[in-house]
Amino acid sequence: MSGFTKKVTASLLTSLFAVSAWSAPIAHGETKFPDVNEEVTGNEEIQYLEDQGIIKGYQDGTFRPGDNVSRMEAAIMLTRELGLSTENRPNPNFDDISTEHPHYKYVAALVDEGIIEGTDSNEFQPDRNIKRIEMAAVLTRAYNLENEPISKEFDDVSGNRKYVSEVVSNRISVGFPDNTFRPNDPTTRAQFSIFLARTMDNQFKQYLSNAKEDPNFEPIDNENIRGTYIWHAENVIQEPNEILEFAKEHDINLLYTRLDRTQDFTVYKEFLEKAHEAGIEVHAMGGHPNWALKEGEERLNMFIDYVTSYQKVVPPRQQFDGIHLDIEPYVLKHWDGNTEDVLTTWKKNIQTFNDEVKRESDLETSADLAIWLDNHKTPGEDDISFSKWVISKLDHTTLMAFRDSAEGSNGIIDVSQTEMEFAKELGKELLVSVEMQQMDEHKHISFYEEGKQVMEEELDETKSHFKDNPSYHGNAVHAYEYWKIANE
């Protein structure tokens, strides 16, 4: 792909993932096409593309939304949308399209950019209908779509799986209700318009939504939190009822839930609705150590985009209550010897996280915090510890006070004291979390050996100690998978 196209697609991806994501719906006037009205599926997308000067009708003034798109028509629309120059492009030398063809220049431009290809028989086949799999391929190449491999399997997709993965992961198409993608089906002019509009502007991804006003739903904002972490994204999808039952049995009213953002939004809606019916807050969780580094910024933004996009296409009772980060860069080799640099990019990414989430949603922001980070100064603000800075930026912070006793030197209360005072001074909420994972080398940081009952007693001690601190918001246990099998 040429440098020019990379420049164009980079700009478009910035719009797709951050700057204009989920902008307010654009009001488009009626199209000039007599056969396109509000009863036609894709009406708004066709209007949008017409306004952009990307699509045109036939000589008789019609658009013919139900007609299939030819490969040449797709080439023309993409060349116009990408703003590609058609001058001085090398001849692709297809056997069935000469330089005299009236639309040759569009084909030459897209082939030169690596966006569209010919057939094995060295033909372009300009008049043949473009297949859905070809549509997926050209959009993936044109917009440099990148995502994690989609976990959704289609019954009829084997070859060219990458392209299907990308358009599904980026929510341009999610296939059909019978779990097929129908890769060899033709694409109608209305369908291609819908796919192209979704690729260009996130507002058109609202097709996923059946969202309606929900005046009878009361937002949940629990006090005296008892929380836990669902670390494996597949657990929410595979055992949602088991998780909710465990939560009810243990009086859990907050779940930090890791997400698989390659999944279609529908996999989370029922779980969230049932959780809310039970009075349980659910906060979307994501994180990786390198999200504190420059190279992790893109993945962080993709996580933010996924969650905030989800919020805008489901009713309140199916929405997340917050968005939570677990970023621990001190486990990376970058930390030792480069701590100041890591803290600098970590600080920037946390600021970006909070700003973007608040700009795009009303989600509560939070993050996990190691107890010893109060020993580090904030880059550019040497008069404030990094822990205090983090607490100041987020709605609440979860302090990883991983100890197996409440009282005494180096106990839960002792290691939480500094951050609790920071939170009080700042008027912020702080949760105290404890560990239940087996830790053979560091047994003092986990309740694995002592079991559930001792953990509950020590958490009661912690709660009793901090009850008069207005910033103390409750406890969390790391994590569901360890807690549920822990010794009594």
C-alpha cells in the first residue's frame, strides 16, 4: 500500500477509534433518488454517501438499492471515498479491461494501492457481482482494519477467514442469525452502502441496537461494596448464571468483568440485565502491562472504543456501570532502569483513558493500584506521589492491599493507610482488595492458606477500622476463580 493510502487510512482510523467515534447522528436531507426513501434499508447510509459525493445514481435518476454491486462499481465508490489520485497509475494488464475502458482508471488506482485484486485467470471481471467475502477483503485492505482474531465461528467460512474476522471485529458486519456469513453471496448496492458508511463513521453501527428509553430502570450505585474480579472473558459468556449465583450467595454487589472485545455486543446484554436485576454493578475490565507504554496506547483506545460504543447501543439496564483498568507495567523488563519513562507514559495513558471515557460516556472510571506506588513521584509533578495522582484522576481506585491479616505492621490496614488519606483529602472513593490465589513463595499476601472464613473476619476488621473514613468504599476479592474453590 502506498504512503498516500496509509496516510488516508490512518486519518480514517483515528476517526473510527477515537476522535469522532459515536458522534451524534448527522442529519441528511432526502436523497434525490426516487427509489430511496425511509422504508428502504440503508436509507440513511445512502443519504450520507450521497452527501459525501461518493455514490451517484443511474442516468434515469434512480439508485436501484436492491441491485447487486459490480466489482467496477465498488472500485469507483472506494476510489472516490479514499480520495485516491487516478493519474499515472501503472497498467494492471488485465485481459478483460483495457486502458480504453471508461472506468479503467479506478481499477488501476485500487490495484496499485493493493486494495483490490484480479482473478487467477488474470481478469478483473468488472461486471461480475462483488461477493460478500470480496467486500470484506477490499474494506479490510482499504481501511487497514486491524483487530484481534474474532472468536466467533461461522458455519460457512473457512478460507479468507482474516477478512471476515476484521469486518466482524470492527462491527461492520456480524453475519446472519443462522450463524452464517454467506461469503459467496452478492452484495446489493444498499448493502455495500451500509458497509462502507459503517467503515467511515461509527454512528452507522447503531444497527446493533434495539435501544429504547428505559424510564423504569434505576441506575445502580452501591455503597459498602463487596466485589470480585472475573478475569477470564469466556467465563461471562460460558457460565453467566453460575457467576451471578455465586455473587448472590456471597453478597457480592460489584463485578469487575474482563471482556473479549472481538465478541458481538449481544453476548453481554443478558448477563448485564440479570446482574442489575440482582442489584449488582458490572464494570468492564481490561488491561495489560504494556498499556502503560506508548506501544500499548492503541489497544487501550480500542478497549475504550469497544465499551463506550456498547454503551450507546443498548438500553440502560444492559449497560456497564463502570470501566476498570488493571495495568501493572512493573512486571515488564522496561520497568527496571526506566521507571521514570514508564511512569510518564503510564500517566499519559491514564489521563487519556479518563478523558476519552468521560467524553464518550457517563461510565465510572477506576483502576487497580499497587500499595507501594506511593513511594514514586509523579513525572512533571514532583510534589505529589504517583498513587495520589492516580486517585485524583479516577472516580474510584482499588488498592491491591494483598496481605493475609488486617491488623499489625504490614497488615491490610497499615498498607492502606496512606492511600486512604489521599482519597479522603481528594474526596475520592477507595476500595481495598485482597488476594485468594495460591502463593507458595509469598504466602503472607494471600488468604489461600487461611481460607474463606479467616478472610471474611479480616475484612470485617478492615471495614471496622475505616468505617469513619468517608472515602472507604468497601472491599474486593481477587478473584472469582480462586474464591469459589477456596478452603472454607
